[in-house]
Amino acid sequence: MRRTASVVGLVVGLYLMARAIVEPFVIDMTDPATYRNDWGGPSLLGVLLVHCGPGVLSGILIAVALRRRRVRARTRRPE
């Protein structure tokens, strides 16, 4: 069960990261009309925080989890 939750979390996190990478290219940052009605609008900062923030947070959490896993694997090895 824990492994399934980890895989689902990883897939969702990778989706959010991809969305965060693509979002600045999808909207025209010089034209407020393209993002005015989006979540976080009407300001550009709000739109980027709402659309890119979860991807950045996911990247940080995935990196922390992978680092912990690597440290745990290193300490379990017999020498």
C-alpha cells in the first residue's frame, strides 16, 4: 500500500512539475488579458504562484524523499 501511494505521489508530483515548466510559455506574460481570469489572477505574480507553486513544492519534496532514500540505503549496507 505504501509503495502504491509513493508511485501515485510521484506521478502527480511529476505532472505538477511539468505544468510549472510549461505555464510561463502558455500565457503571454506581456498581455494581462491572457491570464486575468485564471486562478490567482488578475496579477501575473498570483497566476504564477498558483500554477507554478505546486510544481516547485513537488520538486522539493521529491528531491528530499530521494535523498532520504539514498541515505537510508547507504546506511543499511554491510561493510
